[in-house]
Amino acid sequence: MSEIEIATPETNALIRAEFRTKAARYNAMRHHARKLERERDEARREAEKYRNLSCDSQDEADETLLPWEK
């Protein structure tokens, strides 16, 4: 496997010796993808809370679309 510059420690771990098998690389990437999904979902919940707090009424909040709601 050639050396690849990857920005995160989780994905850099894939090129280490303990992740040489395809199954180990797959499982590590799947774990990392699930972690990113959890972080994305948490960020969306926080953005929705902020939108609801920053609007004067619930109707205004309902009319304001966040980027993933378009």
C-alpha cells in the first residue's frame, strides 16, 4: 500500500500495520463514517435549537430553512 496523506488520525490509522487486511480497513472506515454521521446529526440539532431561539415566533422559525432542509 502506498503512503497517502490523509488529514485525520482515524483515517491515517488505516495505513498502519494493524489495518493491512481489507476487512480491518473496511471496519475502521465504517466506524469513522458512523462517528461523522453522529457528529453531523448533533450539529444539525444544535443549529435547529439556535434557529428556534433566534426567531421571534415558531412560525418564523418554521419558515426559515436550514441548508439541509431545502
